[in-house]
Amino acid sequence: MPKHPTVEIPNIGLMDHAWDALGEWSVDFEIPFHEDPVSGVLHIRSWMDAELELEPWGAASTGLPEKVSLERASRVHLTDAGGGALQWVFMAHEDRWTLQATMWPGQLHLFIQNADDPDEQLYRAVAYRGQDYYTQKYPMMATS
């Protein structure tokens, strides 16, 4: 019988591999009053360290930085939303942003606020990757 691999989630413990946030995510970065989102890649190198890299032309035309370094600024916790989404906060010190991350398998929602005024939501981004990412990274293990 095949066995699903598990991953260690900080502050939570072992969970199914579908909850692995590490690696690359495609991103649609939504800008208020702009019709098309700016595309990019979110590189989550560890549960403590990530980098958002936006497409250069799109970033320049909207006044966004091309690269944003992120550091986890909260505990990872399970929410009641959607059967237990993971949630945590990133901080972009240089750009003075906080990013609330809410993850379901294959999808990561980022709500970006001004770090100095948390009531001011600046942007929203949706990061995603397909099931094929998990299938390639975590082939099903057979048990005897």
C-alpha cells in the first residue's frame, strides 16, 4: 500500500507532504488600480527565510522592488479555515511590509500590509504550484 510522505512543520509537527511550503511558487502579485497582476516567483528557502522575485518590467512599471527578502516573523499555526489552513507572517524589513501567509495545499495567499500601519493593506498576491510539483518531489512510498 502506498504511503504519503510527511514533512515537519514548525510549531505543529508532522503533516502530509501536501503542506510543504518550501521551494518555488509561481506568483500573481495584484496591484490596486492595475488590471493585470505582476508575475513572479516566491522562493521559500526555509521556514525562516524566503525571497519574492517579481518580473523586472512589471515591477518597474508599478513602482515595486524587483526582489524582496522575507523573514518569518510569527509562529506557524493551523487555522479553522478550509479544514485547517496553515498561517504565518513574513516581514520584509527593507520595504517595511508584513505579509500574512495563508496556505492550502498548492496555493498560498499573501496579504501585504504596511508594517508601520497594519490597517493599510497594500497588495495581495496568490502563489501556486500544481500537483505535479508534489508528485515529482515526493514520489509515493510503498509499504510492505
